[in-house]
Amino acid sequence: MPEHINLSEVHSEEVQDIIGRIPSWVTRNGTIVIACLVIAMLVGAWFIKYPDVATARVLISSATPPVKLVAQAGGRITQLAVTDGQQVAVNDLIAVIDNTANTGDMLYIKKIATLLDTAIDIRKAVASVQLPGNMQLGEMQADYVSLFQAVNNCSFFYSNAYYAAKLNAVRNQQNQNERIREGIEQRSRLQHEQLMIEQWKDSINRILVSERVIAPSEYNEIRKNYLSQKIGVTDNSNAVSQNMLQHDEYGKTISDLQQQLRTEEKDVLFAVRNAAKKIRGQIAAWERLYVLRSPVEGRLVFFRVWKSNQYVGNGETVFMVVPGMQQYVVRAMLPTYRAGKIQQGQKVLIKLQEYPSEEFGLLEARVDKLANVSMDSAYTLQLRLTHGFQTTRNRLVEARPEITGTAEIITNDKSVLQRIFESIYGKLHDH
């Protein structure tokens, strides 16, 4: 039968003393375990770090954004010179809106007018151009007629050579007059020599008359030769003077003709240049209204037009040109809260709105510049993509003209222990 236990013995003071005493090895080992746990927690709190993160709205945009081609007049697209996605150069013809002029004729006249307006030697330029008579230029028809007439007048002026022929005739007369003067001067020299001889004879005859060697009547007859020779010399001198006057008249006539030639040449050339300049201005106005050209080099994107004969409205965006070699600017709007922690070079992780981070990953960047002043309770940050559009999951996202997202700026990595001490110190310092 079971042994009977006396409860009074169990609850005796000696028994309770033994039961309530904790063995020393338990106390010692428990203290060591607790100390190790505390130390492990402190070490873990020191080595376990996580960053402070400042969140900002971010916009990634092209430094050379797409250029919109806007229709300046309403009408049908009568000519579509490119295809969607085609690479275009600066000033390439994209499309033409319906108008009264023929595009080919307008562009041909534009080339001619530019040549005539900018040529250094307009005469050569006029000689090299051909202006058809049957051009369809719409409202510019009257201006084209003026240019046509000016070019024809200029060509006639140089081909007719009226002033050149007249100048040659007067120069020939002047040369003939010079030859006549040379003959008169030569004859005058001979007559002058003969006059000197007659004068010498006359002086001798005077002596003979005074000495009564010859009779006065005979002397008078001899003297007639001397006087006649003297008159001839005088006449020759007058003829030379008259010839010189005629030579001067020819020179004046030549000078007047040359001045008339320069004036008329200037007038016909000015008429050509002025008409060409006016045509260029009219064509520029026509192009602004009806012609769409690429202002930059890049890839053409059809915006509202896909084929010819589609209607576009005035002021409507028809095409876009996306520049080829693009650089992107990353800007973030950071609230003033925690803005003081932001420093240049800090790491930034960007979540793109168009590309879910769970699937595509994040873009990595660095803080490049921080604005000194805030606007609308926010600072503007300029970021720099460290790996371009390559994400943290090694996926390359498409670079679009504008991409929005959220930037997480890693300001500082702190351990748990540092944060605990900073919190305690902050509370003690506040009190």
C-alpha cells in the first residue's frame, strides 16, 4: 500500500528553506546569459544601420526637349514629304498645307531670289538664272512679274551695250582729234622755224633799206612773205587751241556717258536686288503660313496627321521632332523639412511612375546641385544619373522626353544605438 506522507513535515520550516533556495550555478549561469544577450543586443544595435531618407518629387526631362510643329493656317495637308519615325535634318520639308501657290514653283523662285539677293556679282547671277513665264505663285504673282521684268531689263542693259558703243565712238573721235592736233603741232613747229628764217631775212632787208641798197618798195614786197608766215604761225596756234577745246569736250562727253552708264547700271541692278528681296520676304511669309519644316535635327513623330489630305486647324500641333543626341536633366522638388541634411554627392534612388519599381527596379543618382533659396516651400535639387537609364535590376528603361517619379535621398546611415542615444540626448537637452 502507498506510503503515507505527512503534510505537516512537508510544510515545515526546514523543508521550505531548502526548496526556496536557488542553486548558485543557476544564478551564475543566468547572469552570464543575460549579460551576453545585452551585449549582443548592444553590438547588434551598433552594427545594424539604416538610412535617413528624404523624399522628393522628381522630373526627368530632356535638356533639348521635343519641338512641336504647329500649323499657322488651317487646311488640308496637300504634301507629306516624310514618314513617321523618319530622321530629319534642320530645315527639312515636312509638309505643306493647301494654298493657291505651287510648292515646286515657290521653292524654285526662292532659290533664284536668294541667289540674286545675296550674290556679290549680280551681273553674273542674272546671266546664270532662267525665269519661266508660267509660274503658279498665287498671291505673289505680281511680285514675280516685277522680278521677271527687272531681270530682263538687266539682261537687255548688258546685252545691248548702248553706252559701251557710244563711249567707243566718242573715244574714237577723241583719238582722231589727238592725231589731228599732233599734225597741227608738227606743222606749227615747221612754220615757226620758217618764221625765224623770214624774221632773220627781214632784219637783213631792213639794214639794206637803211643803207639804200634796196628800194623800199622792194623791201615791202619781200616783207609780205615774213608777215604771211607770221600769220600762218598764229593761225596754227589758234588751231591747236581749238583742238584742245574739242578734246576737252570729248573728255566731258565720255565722263557724262560713264556717269550715265554707272547710274543706269546701278538702277537696273538695284531693281533686280530689290525685287528679289521682296520676293524672298513674300516667300518667307508664305512658308510661315503653309510650310512645315524641321527646326532641329532628330526623329519626326506624327502627332495628329498620318496621311495626305487630312485637315489641320490653325494653331494645332501637327508633328513633333525629338532631337537625336539627347542629354537629360533630373530635377527634384524637396520640401523644406529635412532639407538641411541634403548634401552634394549623396545617393538617390528614383522610383519611376511609368515603370513599377517592383518589376523594373530603381534608377540610381547622386545629388549634383542644391538651390540656395526655396520657392513654394520647396528646394530645387539637380540630380545626376550614375548609370543612365539602367535600373538596379539591370533593366534599361526607355528614355522618354519627360518622366516623373519619386526620389529617395539617402542622407545618412545611422546605427540603432546611435539613434537611441540621440533620442535620449535630445530629450534630456530639451528638458
